[in-house]
Amino acid sequence: MKYAVVTFYPDNKKVVVPVGTDILTAAIKSNIFLSSSCGGKGICGRCKVKILSGEFSFEPTGKISEEEKNKNIYLACRTFVKGNIVVEILPSVRLPEKKFIEPFEKGEKTELGEIPLEKFHPISPLTHKYFLRISPPTLNDNMSDLERIYRDLEKLNLNSPIITLQDLRKLPELLRESNWEITVTVGKINGKNEIILIEPGDTSKNNYGIAVDIGTTTITASLINLNNGESLRTEVSFNRQITYGEDIITRIIYAEKPDGLEQLHHIVVEVINQLIQSIVLNSSINLNDVTCIVCSGNTTMMHLLFKVNPSFLRKEPYTPSANFFPDIKASEVGIKINPSGILSSVGGISSYVGGDITAGVLISEIYKKEKLQILIDIGTNGEIVLGNKEWLVCCSASAGPAFEGSGVKDGMRAVPGAIQSFEIKSDVKIKTIDEKLPLGICGSGYIEIISELFKNGIIDRSGKFIVSKKFNRIRESSECKEFVICFQKETGYEKDIVITQIDIENLLRAKAAIFAGLSTLIKKSGVDWNEIEKIYIGGGFGNYLNIKKAISIGLLPDLPVKKFKFMGNTSLLGTKMFLLSKQAREDSNKIVKKMTYLELSLEPEYMEEYLSALFIPHTNLNLFPSVKKI
């Protein structure tokens, strides 16, 4: 077999690959991750690179313009190495580096206030450190070393926790060298207490846990002080599985390839480890003091984390291998915390409603309410829960990643520089997060753009640009019409920032999927919109969501604004509660057992609702009286 060297700039990274390897694969081997929503099939046209020199061949896909070819720009997934080659990674296709979210001083802030720790008191974390002063043995008290530890733990209502052989072997010397003063870390593993760590001296003040939300698009991790429940630092990174596909179905298909499951598993663990390492370093704590980690995510993400075959999630009758994954040592999947630390996960509900939604229901507490509540988690999958303390029903609407900044030309996450607000007066007026130079458009920005374009007669109810409308920002591109949001000179980007006709169609499909899911749940449950007391909105883009404009395009139902409450990352918040509270862990199991899952693909009403919701705001304007007035 012949081999060739691929050099990537501006990183100046080199990798040796067999001749015939596509450049996307070579980039991944170099730990360079590119946008590729189709999983390398040449369909999405996003993974564009510039060939600086060398031998290569390419497959025409229709996604590269003649102008781009003249500049030696090709799709990485359809360009194949024939000899040594030098490649430039374009800034617009590289997945952004990890973004840092400022540390929270006293817990996560939401419209409901801080995490409601007082409702789950006393704090009873997944692992707890106990400082013990053991009485040394005497001739009159010659009880074994282990029994001496058990005797002291019994005084703390801990009866004979399991101990590993490895820890037992270390025990005699450790006790005597520490002058019989030790700290014992006890964790709950699959319902049983287990001694996971024995340290000399008093280290009881140094006990930390990590809560992780494994999203399809991003992974967020928070460091928690397990002694007082304080959130110390939170960081977020793109889920680099995106390189293999932006949606879960594409990733499941990739996992079915030889070594596909291993690659997807390795990448998610690598991202989690990088987040943990960064958090620990920036918080000046010892990694060995991180004794547990709890993860939540949709069912596919959890299968990939535990390296369990997800194939049957997409095949009738859509069966997960597990909704509850066992508590294990984090090291078993390669997560780097204390080598004896525990990995636990929030239980899921079905193939398309996972532990992230269980966590959302837990933190919103809709399972305790008298009146009807709705939780909407708007992400790559739009999961919706309706109910109260008597019953809960849920569904998953395949919204796609548009509202998370993917699958749209100039989309990005809700980070500094993202356009979050848009208004048309005499000209365009925008606001970006943190008032930075615009770099792209986040989900809330797209909602405002579509609302304003419609309000000003630039697009019609189907989202099409109105040809007769004269506006100096409407133009034809090589693919379709587009509207210029920011010209290049106004941005911190290498080109104009635009919304295209294709973007609008993608966004309308996303909003239609979510509203149709909501409508179907309401109808199947036999309730009326006016019976809903609160609608809680989860998902990262909701930080900046304008409720009125979301209603105006038909994403949310036309209800009084006061009924809507934004809760932030409900998956992460609920995962923190799971980490910190025995009561929350018990409640999460009750939520799963209580939940009824509605499979929308089997509901004829859903497709009717979806087709009606593809228009702005809807084909039935009577559902949107406030928009009808305008």
C-alpha cells in the first residue's frame, strides 16, 4: 500500500495516510474538525478546503462553484490524496474552538431563580467524603482494620459499604502511616454504597463532581463543589461528532460502519476530557478530588458515550439498548477524573427522548404542578413534555440543528459576536452578544430576521423572497436568493453575513416541526391551549429569544407572554440536581416511569399539523390572533 503526507495549514500539522484517503478523514486524524453535516457524503457542501499544492483527485458534486474551483477550493470529503499534498483549512469551515462560559458565583441563574437546592435539602451528593479518626487496635480491641472503618461509618448511618480488593490491599499500611486518620469517599453505585477512595489525613473539604450535558451540537460541563452545591465553573465545546453528521440519524448510520462506533465514542470522551482538564486547571483544584461525574443527553448520545450499538434506535420498532445505563467507574469508558471515580447518567424515556429531557422535567418541576405545564427543549431535536403531577406525555420533533446555528449558511452558537437581535427601520439594525463585531447569526437572531423580513413584506407567508420588493440587500447568489444582514466591512468575518432562501426554508421546517409537535400533543391529550399555565423553554438560544417574534413566525403558540419562562440549559441544570441530591435521583426515576411517549411518525395528525405550520405563522391564522391583527 502506498502512503502520502498531508500537511494542513495554518496549523502546520502533518499526517501520513494511505493514498486514496479523503482529506476530511485525514483532517480528523490530525485532530482538525470541519463542519460536515452530511457525514462526508458530499451532500451538504460545507467542508470546503483550499488545495495549495500536491497530487489529488476529486468527485464533482455540484456544491463547488466555478469561481471556487478557480481558487482551488474543493470539498474535503470528496477530494482524495494521490501523493504528498498541502491543504489550507478555511476559517469558515473549521469547527470553533471551545468557548468559555463565565463561572457562576452562586449557582445557575434562570427566570425561576437559582437552582432550587432548598427543595432538595439536605444536599446528598453522589459521592461523599468522611473524615475518620480510627481507634488504633489493642490487645483488648483487636478488631480488623476494615471492621474498624465500618464501625465508625455505622455511626454515620453507613452500613458496611462495599470495598474493592485493590483498596483492601492498601489498607494496612495506609492506616498506620496516616496515624489512623483517614478520609473515606463513599459513592452510590447502582443503589449500593461503595468505598471508592481511602486517603490519608483530612481531605473532606476537597470533593468535587462534574455535571455534563452531552448535546448533539455542543457539550457543556460544570464543576460542582459537592459539599455546598456551588457551581464553580462551566465550559462548553462543540461536540466534534458533528464532523460525522449534524443529526443523530447520520451518526447512527456512521456508527454502523467498521470502527464507526469506536470513533464516535472516542471523540465524545475526548471532548469531555478536554473540558474537564480545562475546568480543573482554571479552578486550581486537583483532578483526584473529582470523585464523580453525571452525564445526560439524548438516547443516541448516551449510547455513543457508553459505546453501545445505537443501530436499532432508527429501525422499527425504534428500540434503545437501554434507557438506564449502569453506574460504572468513569475510567471504564476513558473519562479522566479520579481513577476510582463514578460515572452515572440520568435515565431516558425512549429512543428519541433521553435523559436530557428527564433532567429538564426535574428542574422545571412540572411533575409536581397542579395545573398543566409544557417544557420545550429546542435543540437539534425538539423535545416537548406536557403534563402535571397526575400525568406526563412527551414527544420528539426532528427540528434539525438550524436553531443551534448549524445547517444554515452563516449560523453559529449563541456566543459573543453572534447576531441576536435584528430590526428593519430605514435600514437594518442589529445587536450582537456582548456587542462584539458580528461573526454570524444565532438561533434567536434567525427568528428575529424572519419575523422582520415578513413584517416588512420582503418574504411572503411561505418564506419566499417577494420579487417585486426592491431592497438593496436582496441579491442572487450562485445557489439562490439571499439577503445581506451585514456587509463584510461591518463584520469580524471574511465575507458578508447573509440569510439565504435555503436558510429560510430550513428554519421554517424547524419551527414547523416544533409547533406541529406541540399541537399534536395538545390534541391527543384532549386539552386546550388556554388550559396551559406555563410554558418553560430550554435550550441555549433561548437566552436571547424574543417571545413575541417567536410567536409572530409561528414557532410558539399565541399565548400571553407572561406564560413563557426561559430556563436556560435545563439538561445541565437537572443533571446538577441529580448529582447533588438523593431525592432528585429518586424523582428522576419516578418521572421516567410516569412519562408516556408519543411517536409522532405514527400520528397522521402530526403530518397535517406540520404542513400547516410550514407557513408564517400558520395556514390557520385563527390560531394566531395577535399576528392576524397585524
